[in-house]
Amino acid sequence: MCLKPTVTQIADMLGTKRETASRQLKVLVEHFLSAMIRILL
């Protein structure tokens, strides 16, 4: 019974972290691609 709230809290934390991480990843990928294009061109 004690584990259930902590598990849900961890799941919520992971969900929010995943959302922010995916956003940061998208930004990083965009920056990386733009940098590569600049280097290639």
C-alpha cells in the first residue's frame, strides 16, 4: 500500500522528465543539424 503513491509519483516524474528531455533532444538535434550543415557548406 505504501509503494503505490511513490510508484505513481515516480511515474509522473519520469513522464514529465521524458517530455522535457524529448523537447531538449529535439532542440539539440536541430542545433546539431544546423551546425553540420554549416560545416558541410
